[in-house]
Amino acid sequence: MVDLANRAVTATIAVGSAPRKIAVQPVSGAAATTPAPMRAAGAPSGTSKSITLGGVTYADHGTKDVRTRARLELEADDYYFSPTFLRGKPGQKLTLVVESEASTLHNISLPALGIDKDIPPKGKVQVDVTFPASGVLAFSCKFHGPLGMNGQLLAGDAAPSGARS
């Protein structure tokens, strides 16, 4: 991150080996002194809250019980998944239709399941996930995870946690 007014680097964000774009967002006041990875962007409606679990920030847009479903539409927006936490049965298979209404490229990654799919601006992708036998399975946007764009698949009565599988 660069403070253009002072021409100073204020923070460094790991982007992997192939960054695809740069986001320029003006900030002012106290927010200008806080590095972006520590701030989770909320929904425009202000209904989001930021929570941190195991050092990972989540722009929390709620928990949805999907134990009786085979398919779910998951919103991927700037910069959150809604719902953020999905509660399913251990071993349950679920098709996620991940849709972005944003003009930003997003992604859904579940490394434990070998899933890494880009979501085009104002587009959608479909991924098939399987809930873990127990505990949680984390997913994220590989581009915006540090901004709070993270979520979890919760098996059974598992609570959201900082454990990444």
C-alpha cells in the first residue's frame, strides 16, 4: 500500500506470483493510517461485521443452514461472501453457484478440495463442494482474503474457527 500524499509505502500485501490488478481506493482520516488487511470491507448496507478467527478476518454476512439443500447461490461481492458460513451435514455434497454483481474480479478457493476458480466481474461460476467429516473447511477469494473475503463450511454443529483445513 502506498500513501500517495506522502509518497511512502505504508504496508505490503502478499499477492502471490501473478497479481492481476491493482485496486485504488481513496481513504481519509483515521482509516488512512490503518493498513487495509486489518480492515474488513463491509456491505454497503452496513449489515456486515468483521470477525477474526485464528488470525483470519471474515466480513461476516451470516450463517446459513444448508443441511437440506443440494444447491445454494453464494454472493461474492466487494469484499465478502454472503452467507459467510455454511452449515451442512458431514460429507454432504453441495453445488455452489457463486455470483458476483461487482465490477471486480473475484475468486473462490478451497485448497483442500482442489478448487481455485475465478469469478468474472458481474459473472458467476459453479463449484461442487463436500463438507468435511468433522470440523470446518475454509474458503476464500485468493485476491481479497486479506480484506475479509473468507468463509467456512461447517460440518454438523461445528462452530466457526481459526483452524484451516
